[in-house]
Amino acid sequence: MTAIPKEYLLLFNAVTDTERALSQLRETLLEAQRQAEELFLEEPGSADPPCQG
């Protein structure tokens, strides 16, 4: 079996760790969006269109 150079292992691990971190950040942002939408819908008058004029 051919050994994989340490440089490639380092880069592969960094990419894998970054993908995992980005996935967790995405989930955090989606949850924040859900909570913001819930808060917005709970406010009285939130279904009213904004005043223009």
C-alpha cells in the first residue's frame, strides 16, 4: 500500500474539519431564522402591512 504524503493528509483533515464547522454554522443560522420568524409572528399586528406614506 502506498503511503499518503503528510501534506495531503493535513489538507484533507483541514477541509473535513471546515466542512463540519460550516455545517454546524448553517444549522445555527437556520435555527436563528426560525426563532426570528416565530418572534415576528407572535408580535401583535405583525400580519398588518407596513405603513407607507
